[in-house]
Amino acid sequence: MKTNEVNIKRVHNLIIVDESGSMSIIRKQAFAGMNETLQTVRQMQEKFPDQEQRVTLITFDSDHTKLHYDNTPAAQTKDLAWEAYNPCAATPLYDAIGKGISKVQAQTSDDDNVLVTIITDGEENSSEEWTLKMVRTMIEKLKKQHWTFTLIGTENLDVETMAHSFAIDEHLEFQQTEAGTRAMFARERSSRERYNCCVAEDAAMPTGSFFNEN
């Protein structure tokens, strides 16, 4: 007897966004971009009904880490309110990445697909729990298990070198201006759509090609 069982593919979207004081320059654009990214994830859920899209959204500074969504089904997410993102304080980048990845790792199985998106305009300067070596070791392990990591940083950073220090292959640099930030989020969303198309087709994106526009 044949069955019409659908193989549901689970996709975890871990989004980690810098909320330190220097992000205030592009607060409006970062806020809008995060909401547009949430909208894209919801659209991917509709486009690929055999995928289960889940969202963990974290913003961080040295005063607090905000967990806006925690392994939440895409359809249950809503756009953030303006007050939810208020840049201030310093940049505990290692802590934010380490805590975020650890949280999602505890919620996933070996068959799940995980897309980790890290957006920052500054380098590490205030972590207390995690070191670069600890974060890199974890990333190197998870890259072998259907995890894709991307690092997006502003033009004042050496984003490529910074990404390599984390063992992250996919990186993107953007201008910390209104237009530059909007363009970055647009490119990220189109790359996210291609990623989900690859998941649907059981096809891996070639390493280093995540943000390619061709």
C-alpha cells in the first residue's frame, strides 16, 4: 500500500544582529531590514510547504541580549515593534554568537538545515563567557552538519579576515549608510531565497557562493 507522506525538511533561521551603540547610525534601516528578513522567512514557508521554517532572532549589546524569537514557527512571527531595537553600549560578539548557536544546537537534529546570519558593525570588545577559539571550534564542527554560517559587516571592518577567524566561509561587506544598509538586506534576502531553493532540491550551495548574485 502506497502512502503520500511528505518528507518535511526543517530549516532553522538563526539571526544575530548587533544592537551596540554604533548601530544607532543605521537604526532605522537595520530595524526595517530585520522585519523584511522575517517577512522573507514567512514567504519561504508559503513557497515551500514541505519545509518547516523556524526563527530564532537575537539582538545584543553589552547591557543585555534580547531573544525576540526562540525556535518560533515562521507563521507565528510578526514584525518587530520600533521599540524592540534600541542600539546602545558595547559589542560582546563572541558571547552573542556562542549563546545563539548553543541555543539552536540544542533544538535541532542532525537532519535539520540551519542558516546562521550574523550582522555587526564592530569587532568583539566585551565578551565575558566565550572566546574566539571556543566559537570557531563550534562553527567548524557544525559546518559538517547542514549548518551554513554567514557574516555581514560594515566597511570599517576587514570582514573577510574577520569571517575567516571564525571559520565562516560566507561573508558580505556593506556601507554603513541608509542606501548601503538597504542594499545589504536586499542582497541577504535574495541569498536566503536561493538557499531555501537549494534545500528544497537537496542541493548544496557551493562554498563561498552564498552571496553571489549570478
